[in-house]
Amino acid sequence: MQHAEGQQESQRPSIDARAAAKACALVSIAFVAAYGLANRLTSLRSDIGQGVFDWERAIPFVEWTIVPYLSICLFFAASFFVGSGRAELERHVARLLLVLTLSIACYAAFPLRFMFERPETSGAVGPMFELLKAVDLPYNRAPSLHISVLVILWTRFAPRLNGAWRLGLHLWFAAIGASVLTTYQHHVIDIPAGLAVATFSLAATAGPRLAWLQRLQNLRLPALARAFAGRG
């Protein structure tokens, strides 16, 4: 019995570290370039909306939550190196590219600006907020790409953990989700919008590989996913 299980384990496709590293680099570049360009283009527009409720001013600014907020970058990079096989890596890349594509389209169609002034920060978290300020602008609101990517990462890591490790992941990822509000990066409506984009992306890439490839055929994402995963 144990021999059979060990044999099945050895037959599972292994992670191609080189392909994972290439995918990580290319997808990261795509995110930085597309997100940054969308932010800059929105800043030049005059038809920018607000999309904020008055009661949101009661949401506190909690400066230490910048730590879980920025930690998503580490999970993003690590996500390319978990899982098994090239097909699973391609699916992960396709999901990330799909949430990026849908989010950028929404930013262009419904430009919004974050409306609150962020308090001054100091101490250990001060440089983190300065970094965030240097690379981001108060646009690219809804859907929250942070939330969409968080959901994709959640489905990537959670099935591979058990017990205390899985509980720890859930708690930390919940903190990341809450941090988009407490770091004054997003307003409330951005969160369900981000969840909707992530849900659609997961549904569009669910099932057998051929099925989700066909669903994404019109977006040309399969070719991009293969190229980004090391087959291009």
C-alpha cells in the first residue's frame, strides 16, 4: 500500500524551476507595466469618479497593516513554484493574466480615485508607505486587483496545507484582505468587485485543461499562458 502511494507520488509531474522562474518574471513585468500604465493614464483624465460611502470615514487607518498588505508580493512570487507540472502552471498564469486584463479594462471604463488623505507615518512602517507611494497612484480602484490576486493565491496555497499551517494561511490572507481598507488603498466597493473578477477567472479556467483553454480562446490567453510558463 505504502509502496503504491509512493509510486503514485513519484509519477506526479514535478515543478520545472526554470519555467516557474520565467513565468514569475514575465507575469510580474506584465503586472507592473500594465498596472502602472493604467494608473498614469487615469491620472490624465477629467472624468474620474469617487465611489465612496460617507460611513467609510469611520474605517480606521491602521499603519501596521502595511506589512500584510505588502506581503502579498512574496506569496505572488512563491505561487509559481508550488503545484505540479507545466499544465498547472499554465492554468495559474492564465488566471493571473485574466484578472489583470479584466481589471485594466474596468479601470479604463470606470475610472475612480481614492478619496481619503492617508495620515503621515513614521518608524518602521514609514519607508514601506513611502515605497507604496512611489510606485502607486490613488487610482486603479475597482475592482481591487489586490483582492482578485489574493483569491487566486488563496486557491493556489490552501489546498496544499493542513492543520495549523492552513489555519495560519487563512488568518494571514484575511489580514491581507482587510489591509486594503486599513492602509487607505481602497474603498469598500472595490472589494466585491475584486471578488467578482477573481470568481469569474476561476470559473473560466476550471475543469479539464482543454475545456478552459477553449473558454479563453477568444482572449488569446492560452498562447500567452504557454509563453509565460516557458513554452514560448
